[in-house]
Amino acid sequence: IYRDKCLSVILTGMGSDGSHGAVHVKEKNGVVLIQDRHSCAVWGMPASVYKAGAYDMILDLEGLAKKIQEKIGQYELAIKVS
């Protein structure tokens, strides 16, 4: 539905199910952000997305917060214009 307006954020955690969703988001030209290894309690979930190559940026928690705010602002502007 949201295609290039979809924003996915993969945070610390175990498992690899997030990589499946991230691949689908990237297939529709959405944005996938992953938490960096150093700020993760468990690098498992972000690592699985990293290994799949299904991400746009790797950021620490502060960087993630800033990028999420930036993307939301861009999406709101695109909605107002259209």
C-alpha cells in the first residue's frame, strides 16, 4: 500500500524474521534503517537484515531518531502536496 512511503526500522533483537519484511519493503522502494552493532544489546535481527542487504542505512539510536523524524517530515510534505 505505502510502497516508497514505507519506513521500516530494525532494532536490537534475536532472530531473522525482520529480514523477510525488510526485503519486501525494499522490493517496493521503501526505506529500511537498521540499528548499528555497537548500540544493540543483541545484533541478531539487524545482522540478518545486513546480511540480506535489505537496508538503506545503519545508524546508532540517536541517528535512527533523527532519520525517522526526517523521513516522517518528508512523507507529511508529500501527502500535503499530492
